[in-house]
Amino acid sequence: MTAQWAPESFSAEVHPSAPYAAARRRELAARFAGRTLIIPTGNFKVRANDTDYRFRAGTDFYYLTGCEEPDAVLVITASDDADVVETLYIPARRDARTHEFFTDARYGELWVGARRGVEESRTFFGLDTAPLEQLGKDLVGRDDTNVLTLRTLDPAVDSLFDPNELDGELGRALSEMRLVKDSFEVEQLRVAIAHTVRGFEDVVRALPEAEGRGERVIEGVFNLRARVEGNDVGYDTIAASGAHATTLHWVHNNGVVRRGDLLLLDAGVECHNLYTADVTRTLPIDGRFSPVQRRVYELVLAAQRAGIEAVAPGAPFIAAHEAAMKVLAQGLFEWGILREPPERALRRDRQLHRRYTLHGTSHMLGLDVHDCARARDELYYLGELREGYVLTVEPGLYFQSNDLSVPEEYRGIGVRIEDDVLVTATGCEVLSAALPRGADEVEAWMSALWALGPARLGL
Ligand SMILES: [Mn+2]
């Protein structure tokens, strides 16, 4: 069985992120001089029986390697004298010269296709490699107190060393390093956003088709673009028509799509290098905002513009949220929905506007849609923005169908507008500016897309 197979060619290709990943590993090593750092990517997750979910690399591991191989482990030994040893432990190939080629449905290449393995990975990732089986042996004798493990990703790796009280520092440092995007990362985010813009255009062109067939058409059309242009969606697509828009994480997407309603579409393509966009538009399904829809839309847009204006290097992270909430609270007060003026309603001990605004305005964006989640508060939520940060600005207003505190005409309307913003040296750049935001611009954009005829998906 394992004989008489033609030799395979060896690719000399190098991963486009290799030089950036090398610089990141050096920075991480410099932060942990004298330590051994163990960073696993994680394992397959079982869906049922012998069927797994599609594997997606662990974010921190991927950030440091560019490698998408399941079970792989990066070990960095940062000696005190600045001498750094880095090894990528990677599963060996199960090609036709091995029995697993035929017998192992999870790793055998007959089943899952060719992989790079130990040799080719060395070139592709620009990193020393070793077979995964060697990991335990190579680490024997290391002093527990000097070994930090990125935990909860891989139980086998977690069991190699007793927990170290400093383990948490490793994940924190990686989240904090990832706050500032390097030029490769910004470029990848631009790619993910460009694909996302096309996905939104696809959805608009497919809206007539979705009417009568439901939100799944919208999800399916967007996700097709995500799979064709990128790796996948970066998170489950929220295709919320009508009152579903007031449910923040509406991912059932099993509702009907009706003329006269709004569609809230919160969706992002994850590009091939795993950076994701995170964009929301709220669109009139028949192409025209009704007067009350437009009133709500324009208040949210004014809040978003105020939020984006507050994004600049040195500005507090929370400034965009505070600016947006001030606009929303003022508008709600003028409409008689908030009974007290913004200065009082927004007080920390009141926060009455939150019944309608529901969530924070910004989060970091990158390899994860909610990126850098383990950064310390003083560097993130309570910190200041710095050049190279990428964050969302996404205020919303949500009037539940059964909310008797709002006039009836508002009930069942949910509007969110979300863009992805890069902090520059002097201010900020809206990376998703190609997608129209003004109510008139949205209507004109939809009608221009419909003039092109039914979606052919441009494939
Ligand atoms: Mn978001």
C-alpha cells in the first residue's frame, strides 16, 4: 500500500506574514527574558462522533507563526542573554508512504488532502520546525517556574507543566502587542473590508429575491462572498429584518423579509490571512426609508459621526462612546422618550438611555472580531488610543416591539451603523468608508445596484 507513489514536489513558497511574525516573536521574547513560552494553536472541536468543526487556528499562535495546522505548538525559549530559540512543533505528514494515509480520517492525507509537515513548514513559515511528538521530550527537565503556557487551548499541552502564576501574563502580553497593527495587518484589514463591501452589495442586489423567502437568503448570499473571497465570515452573520434588529445577536436568521421594514446586516468577511471586518448597515428593504425610520437612522448616524470624530491618537478609548451617547441621549430627550436631559440621564448612577442604546460603541478589531480581549483595562477600555489601533464605532438605537415607554411608531425599529476605524498619526481613517452611510446615499446606492439587475454575484 505504501509503495509505488511518485515523489511529491517541494514548494519553496514563503508565507507573506513570515517577516512580520518573526518580528512579533522577537518582541514577545524580549518581554519574557529568561522564560520558556509555550503557545499552542488548539485542536479540532468535535461536532458529533467522528465529525469535527472546520479548524480555525488559535489567534495568538497564528499571530506569531502564520500557521493554520491544528495541534501545532510554538515554543520560544528566551535566554537572559537575548539568545532566542524558536521551534514550531508540527504534526508530521501522513502521506502515501504512511499507513495513516489510508486509515486516519482526521489526519490521513487521502482523507483531508496534503499538508506541509515538518520540512516544508520550515521554509514556508521561516521558522525552525520539529515533529509534534518531540515536544514533550524536548521540554523535559525545564524548570516549572520559568515556563509559561498559553492555557485552555490544548489539554495535552496544558498537562506538560504545572500552572504557573505568571501564565496569564503571556496571553495578556499578546493581546497588548496586538493592539497596534503593523503594516501587514492594516493591509489585511483593508482586504477583508473590501470583500465585506462586495458582500453588502451582493445582499442589496439579492434583496428582491429575499423578500418572501427570508433572512437566510441574506445570510447565504453574504456568506457565499465570504467563502469565495476570503476564508470565511469572521463571526456569525446577523441578518435581522424588522423587529429582529432589536435583538442584538440575532443569528437565527429565520425571519421573513418584508417591504417597508428595515434590514440590519452586521457581517464581516475574514480574509485568507484571518483578519476580519466588522461592519453594520441598516437598510430599507424597499429602498426608501419611511419618515420615522429616517428620523431614527439619522440620529444614530449623527451619533456615529460624533464617535468617529473622537477617534485620534491620545484620545481616551471611551471618548467615542461618550460622544455617541451624548448625541443619542439628546435626541431621545428631544423626542420625549428620555424624560430627563442628557446631563442627568447620562450620569453614571442613572444611565437611563441604555434601555435603548444597549451596548458599548467600540471594540478592537483584528484577527478576532473582539480583538485584544485580554489586554489590561488601563491599556484598553480605560486607556488611550494610539496610532495603529483599529476599532469599530457602532452606536445603535433599539426600540423593542413591546416597549411601552416609546411612542408606538418607534416600536420594533432597530438601527445600528458600524464602521472600522484606523487610528492614524493625526486622527483616524474610516477603513469601511466605501460603504455609503448617509440616508440619501444609502437609497441612491441601493437603487444604482438594482439598476444592474438581479445579483449574479460577480463570480
Ligand atoms: Mn462590532
